[in-house]
Amino acid sequence: MRFSGNLLILEKDNHKRESLETIFSFLGLSCQSGDVDDCISYFDAEESNVDICILGDIDGFNYKEFIISHANTAFLLCSENSHEDLKEQPNFMGEIGNDPNYDEIVSLLHYCQSFRSMRRLSSKSGDGASALIKMLVGQDKAITNVRRLIEQVATKDTSVLILGESGTGKEVVARAIHELSDRKDKAFVPVNCGAIPAELLESELFGHEKGAFTGAISAHEGRFELAEGGTIFLDEIGDMPFQMQVKLLRVLQERQFERVGSNKPIKSDVRIIAATHQNLEKMVAEKTFRQDLFYRLNVFPIETPPLRERTDDIPLLVQELVNRHSKIQKATVRFTQRAMLQLMSCPWPGNVRELSNIVERLLILHPNEIVDVNELPVTYRGGKLEDDPYEERMALLDNFSVPLQGDELQEEGFFEDNDNRPIDLPPLPVIEGERDMAQAFMPTLSPEGINLKDMVASIEISMIKQALTQSNGVVAKASEILGLRRTTLVEKMKKYGIASTN
């Protein structure tokens, strides 16, 4: 997979900088690197030409201020130090680990390119539209087309009909159109046509005069009057009663209406955006929806795609949802690759709304933790992942650091290419005593069973504490003893509440 764009690397260590340049050049990015001061000067002079910037370890550098001052560039962090305050910045896309894998880098680049593709659209509007457009994140052709259509129609006063399943973000699209239009300083008034009883809908839309009906003790402005000069969003237009469709058609044709109980026409300067999850063409054929109204509304249709048809965008959506919910929950959460693959395999009948609910739930249940498959809600765990056939063996490796020979893994079919042909692997050295150590940790399963999760956690806690004791509290040394990356050990220490003694 190849990407496009210009990338700037700010890193003082020459070896690390060259390694990053090699990786990203291979993926198709045009890389600029060199002396940090020269790169910063280049950035200040050529900011519009820098799509992605990688920030490494730079002494005395104000990371947050630099990211804020270059809001149109996507930033990635590749540092030994944690910078939690950066996660609040909308153009901070994530962290590159000390030993990054291909999937991790590709996922981050997808997110960066999605940010870049929306940058021009967001720059035309205020913060409100920028936040809304970020919810339309993704590289899938269908969602890219939605963003393009929003940009094309926003500044026009044309009626828009948004089609799509429940939870696909139809109101987000409508609000983005409004925020990018010349009417953005006026009201955006949403109305759910299916949630208001038929006998009250006319009054809600057009208002009523005092005494117009029993209970009308005073005059009442309708939604069209409240939206004057702005936009009215008629959600679930397919649920509108047939008789009300006639009255709405008149508003579209004549740009005026009367309150209930009055014959005085009121001029209306309102843009109408409608949405539905129903098949209006079928309803027209069945004579349950007026054909003339359908053609009036269907001037500029936009179809929002279901989540199951763009599963590759789920990692990007999850990251955006985590960023959004973390501001409210005052916590964040990270997902393992296995957990993300599992989320990508779910059918998501509730679409993005359902995914948003799951992310918010996990932030409450596992604040500031790493979520694996077992931490997902039961209904989202599914069966064993088809693309993770070595799950059990990898669990053994993670817990006991027992390296297996390349030929052993190959016999099991663990490493194959896309054509199911074995990949030649060099044999890995076996460290004496580690296999015996692994066997020593293997308890005998009693008939009553065990809590495997608690047992594994207990072993991890014990080993981490012993390694910290042996290393006099030096985390970097403890990570070497345990055969873990430093960042992985830090995450585990946070998860189990283990503090360094150093």
C-alpha cells in the first residue's frame, strides 16, 4: 500500500531519523529531514507543503505549542517520553511505538491522510463544522464522496435529501452542510417527523394562534419561524403523514405558510434538508409518499454508507470517537490489534451510533487502559478471529517470552503469505531454561476450573515487580529483563497500578 504527501521528520538522533525516513519513503511519502533547526525553519516557511510531521526527541522543545501553531498539519509522535497533553489537539494523530509494525504505521497514515483530505473543507468553516466533518472520517470511496458532495452543495440553497440507515450520521451531514453554508450564523432547527404525533405535527412545524384548538392558550411559533434565515432539518421525512406532505409541498413551492387557526401568510426564507432511512421511491410507487414532494426534496441526494460496507475505516472512527468522548469522560483508552480486528469483523446494525456507544462504554469500564478482545462487550467478541490463527501460541510467547524455532512456527502454518505459501524464516535462538520456566508456570487445571485472566494478571504483576526490584526501579532495564518494549511495560504498570521505585 502506497501513500502520497510530504512528510517532515524532526528528530535529533541521526540513526532514528534515517530509519523513519526509510520506512515512510518506502510507503510512498516524500520525506524531508536533517538538522532540527533547519527543519523547523523549513516548516515555518513551507507549512502549506507539509502534510505530516513526525516529532521525535528534541531537547527543550515545546511540543504542544508547536502543534497548536501548525493546525493544518497532521502530527505523529515518535518519542521515548509520553506527552499526554498532545492527545487533546485535533491535529495530533497518534504515537509511533519504538518498534512499530506495518499495520500500526498504515493505520496512522490512513488517519493522517483522512485529516489532510478534510483540511480544505474544514478551513472554510468555523470550529463547529470542523468538529462535524471529523465525524465523517474515513478513506472509503463512499464516505469520501459524501464529503465531496457536502462541499459542493453547502453554499447553495438547494434542497438536500440525505438517505441512509439509522445511525450512519445523517444529522451530522445535515449540520455540516449548514455550518459550511452562508446561513451558518442563523438557526439550525432539527425536527424528527416520526417522533411527533400526526395531530400535533402541523402546529409544531407552522405554529398556531391563540384559541386555534383546545389547549392553545397562547400563540405559538413553529419550527419554520424559528429557523427563519437558517436551516430546518426534517429527519425521518418518510414518516410524515400524507396530509402534512401536501402542506410541506406548498412551503417548498410558494415559500410561505400559515399558522394553525390563521389565514395570514407568513413568508419563509428557510433552507430545507430532509433525511430518511426508508425507500421513498418504493413509497411513491405504493402511494404512501407524494411523488411531487419527493421530486422537490430529491434535488440533491446524498447517501450515507452503512458501517459494515466500510470496515477499513473503523480504526479511524474509533480514534476519533475516543478523542471526542475522552474530553467528557476525562480518560482515554487504547485498543490492541486483535481487539480492533474483532471490531472490524462485527456487522454493526446500528452503524456509527452503535460504535460510538461501545467506545463510550469502554472508556467508562476501562479508563486509561489497553482493551483486548476479552475486554470488549460479550456480544462483540465473536468467535476466534480467522486472521489470527496463532492466538494461543502468541499468548504463551507474551506471558513467558519463550521463543519458538522458525521451523516450528512454519510447521503449524503460522507464517504464510497471501497465497498460503510458507514464508522462509531464519531459526530463532532458544535460550536455555526458558522452556522449563514456561512449564513451571503451567498449573494443573482442576475440575472446578480457574479464572485464567486473574491468573495471567497475577503472574504478570509478580514478574514486573521482580524485574523492577532487580533493576533498582529503572523501567528501561526492567523492560530488557522481561523482554518487553519500554512502552509496553509502562502500559502494563499503569494497568496494574505498579509504581516505579526509582
